[in-house]
Amino acid sequence: MSARVIEWAAAHGRDLPWRRTRDPWAILVSEVMLQQTQVARVVPVWTAFLEQFPTPRACATAMQADVVVAWRGMGYNRRAVNLHRCAIAITTEHDGRVPDDLDALLALPGVGPYTARAVLAFAFERRVGVLDVNAARVHARLRGGAVGQADADDATPPETPWAWNQAILDLGATVCTKRNPRCDACPVSAECSWRGRGDDPAGPGNRQSRFEGSDRQGRGRLVDALRAGPVSARLSDLAVTMGWPDDPERSLRVAKSVVADGLAKWEDKSGTIRLR
């Protein structure tokens, strides 16, 4: 089965720039960027980001504000802060080299089980299963039941962990989709336990909360304004900046969360907020 999946991916897989490298830092950056952000938005930012910060040390020695500015257009700006902290940890604790050990990767700021294993599989070609929501859906439908990390690890062929994991991710993203899966285009549909059944062992999945009018939208507006320079901390000005001119209390509450997350800081003397 693994051979057919990998052959399918060779012909139909996505051509993504981070698949042309085994540089652990470049792959780590791509995986952090891909968290909750569509591939099409990541590609140009990833390329520009690595031109500015080609190594962990280059990122670690930069101002956090510069990293946040380079993150423009990605959303979830706390990831930029975590990536900067991650670069500092790699530089100070691992001599500027992304570690190739699972526990060491998990100890880095903002690196969770998926990201750590993605770095191991795609940079170091280790035999681990890369289990995001798309891959989990493929595994669950094939098996006819829920899967865990150990199941994904066991399913990974030892000779081709990089190709297998990339293929499973592509299969879940383009063929074995949550809605309207294209089973006729699947290279292993004949062995799929789920095909033709009414239930779905992959489950309904989590629906992302609405962005329009959300606190996230206001946070994004504030951070975008801060990228251009300090922003007035006067309550009425904050409310306008964040798109809620009639709700200054909400603006203050959300602005405080931006500061608490380490993205920005209050400048009492000038009465402004600016990026850290």
C-alpha cells in the first residue's frame, strides 16, 4: 500500500518550496507558519522570512519587532513571538542547530507534537508519523477507526518516511477531504474501510471560530498598525485602530492581551503602544 501512495504523490503531490530542502530551520519555520494558515499564504512569506533570517542565530539576534514585521499577512502573531524565542533557545542551548531529538524539539517554545515530528520526518528523515488533521483523517478512514500517534508511527515505512508522510498529507488535503472526498482518485480506495459507509471514524473535526468581528480580528488590526510604528494608547484612538470605535472597553481588553502575549509593550512616557 505504501508504494502506491508514494507513487500517487510523485505524480499528483503538491510542489511546495520547503519540500526542496532538508534544512531543519527552514522546515521548522514552514511548519510553524502552516499552523492554521493556508499554504498559498505561507509560500511568499516563508521565502522572504528565510531571506531575512536564514539561520536560527540570525533570527535570535534580531529584534522581536523585526520578526513580527516579517510575519505580516500570516495572522496568529503569537507564533512569530514563539518562533523568535525558539531561535534564541536553539542558539543558546543547541549551538545554533535545530535538535534532532524529539524531547529536545518538544522543549522549544511553540513546538508541539505535530511540529516536532514534522521536523524529524522532513529534515532528518526519521521514521515517525506526521499526524495533522488531514493525515489523521486518511489513517482513520483506511483503518475504520480512530488512530493515535503509535498507529501513525507503525504505518510509516522505515525506508521512505519523508515520502510517505508527505504523500499522506497530500492525500488528506486534496483527495480524502473532510467533505466530498474524491474516492475514485484515491490510490488505496480498494483497501479503505470507510468507503461506502455512512459513518466517519475521523469524526466531524473542529470548526474554526468566525473571524469577522472577533477579538482575533481586532488583535490583527492592532498588530498590523504596530508594524508601521507606535500606536496611540489613548482609549478612543485604540478603539478606532482596532475597528471598534463604539466599544473602547473591548479594545482595551484585547490590547492588554496583545501586551500579555509578549507582542507589544506600553510606553507610558509617550502614551503609546509599540512592538517589543
